[in-house]
Amino acid sequence: MPPLETAQLKLAKDTLEKILSTVPGMKLRWDPYATSDRAAVAKLVDFTVEANNDRNQTAYTLVVEFKQQGYPRQLREAISQLLKFHHRAKRPDYLVVAAPFITEEGAAVCQEEDVGYYDLAGNCLLIFGSYYIERTGKPNPFRKSPSAVAPSLYGPRSERVLRVLLGDREKSWKVVPLAEAAHVSTGTVSIVRRVMLDREWAREGEAGLQLTRPQELLKDWAAVWGRRRERPRTYFTLRPLAEVERQMAQFARDQGRPFALTGTAGAWRCAPMTRYNRTQVYWEGDPAELANAAELKPAEAGANVYVFAPRDEGVFFKQEIVEDVPVVSALQLYLDLQRDRARGEEAAEHLWSTVLFPSDGRPI
């Protein structure tokens, strides 16, 4: 057994011991199968433990299968292995899956299959005999460790792939066409594909990769996007914002540089709901040049024009022209509204229910 796997299994045992020790008088006997007539069966799983306390004469055997990732796909593999063990052992043992960190989707899979689970952070749901142990909300202690977490979906190039998938949710994609549409390498697509399948946000058939849970993907992405802190250049104008927006758009066209409205200004054009009193734009160029062209004055306080540098060319994917002014896609608007404290959440929900997922109503 590789050293890393051995170390993680020891940590998995230590964590389970800490969890079970919260039960007063709990006593544990590790690997009871090793000395039984079913020792060969024990090799099908990672370890077993017999649990009992002074108040209960009945001993319960927990059978644990450990996975390197806590996403639904890996946990289903673990559950399949546990069921194979259960079939061979022919005993009413309690089946448990473990991982460094188990996502909410992974926890839901375990509950659906009536299998216990815990992770190395200490989150768990263990129900056997008269015992009920549940802990939630503990953060992922391995988030910064490349060996313990899947590659991020939310790097700039990976996000281009998500934009293409979410832009045509009914379409199935092969790797090469998807890479070409997203302007990324096939390696990037392969990384995204693996994570999407692990989290069961997509499925793969003969026609290629297709989204199955676009709402869950977008909400997860939006939460990450909303935590990012980009510092815009801020300006002030007394002129009507619609007039300033058209002037900035014309300057961008003259310069041949990408430009588009976002935030509540863009949402107003895409799905009118409420008036806005400030403009947010993406501009791939010197903010001072754009400000000079639109006669804007630099302002720290009281600013009503915000100029953001694009994180990646993907923010301009599928932009639309509305009243002669470019506006980012509805997808990008939804992401950006997560960071807008001025009625951003309200505008995002309206955009979700009227443009992005009109048949589904409010965000999940």
C-alpha cells in the first residue's frame, strides 16, 4: 500500500475514533474481521471496527471504505464496494464511506443509499442501533492541497468551458469541438469534464458530454465569483448614465477594443426590473482613456461609473447589443450581480426566473 494511502487510512481511523468517542463509554475494537472466519472478505474494504458502550450490550460492526475524493461519483464507487462486501459477508453490518472531504452532493448520495458517511474534517452522519451522530458545517481542511482536491472548475480557462456548456445546455459535446468553442486546450476540457462527471453535474453518452444539473453548477460558480474582490476604477458624472454608456460604447468601437455593460445597468437592458443609479462596465484598455472620452471625473466616494478590467476574454462571450450598447451575456450578468450590493441579489433572482431558467422559478 502506498505511503500516502496508508497515512490517510490511519487519519481516517483516528477521525472515526474521535467521532465515536463523543458517545459516553464507547469502546472500539479495530478490524474484528481479521480474526474471524471471514478474514478474506475483509480485504474487500479498507477497515472495520466494532463499537459498543457500557450501557448497550449489543456490539455493532462498522465497515468503512475510504475514497480520495468525496464527490458523488467516487462515493457511488465506494458504496458499490461496500455492497459487494455486504453480499459476501452476509451480516447486518453498518456500511460507511469516508473521504478527506465530502461535498453536499456527496452527502446526499450517501443518504439516498442509506449509507453512513464521515470526512476527515469531522462532518458525519452515522446512524446505527440507538446511536445517531451528525455533524455539519466543518470547512474543508484540504482545500489548498492539490493531492486532496479536484482541479478547480473556476480558473479563467476552465470557466470558458463552463460558459459554452451553460450557453447551450441541451447540446452534447465531444472534447475537440468543445475545446475549439471555448478557445482552450483539450487538456483543459478533460479536466473540466472529469470534475463535472465526479460531481454529477453532467453525464457522458455516445454524443458526448451534456449538462444534467445546470442550476447547481451555476449557483456553485456564482458563490465563488461573488467572493472574488476586483477593484474597479471609479468615476463620477452628472450627465444621464444612458448617454455616458452610449459614448463609452462608441469610443470602444472606434478603438476596436472589447467593452460591455454589466451589473444592474446590464440587467436593466436584459430583464428590466428596477431603475439603476450607477453603471458598471468591462473595458479591455486604459480606464483613463475611456474616462476621458466620456468626460468622467475620478471619484473615490459617490462614484456612479465603475470600470472593471476583464478577468478573461470569457466575460465577453455571447454579449448582446442593446440600444447600440454591448451588454455581457445573461450568464455573466448573473455572476456579476453576486458582487453588487445595490439590489444585486434581487436583480439576479429576476434574471434567473425570466431569462436563465424561466421554467424553474427562483434559484435553487
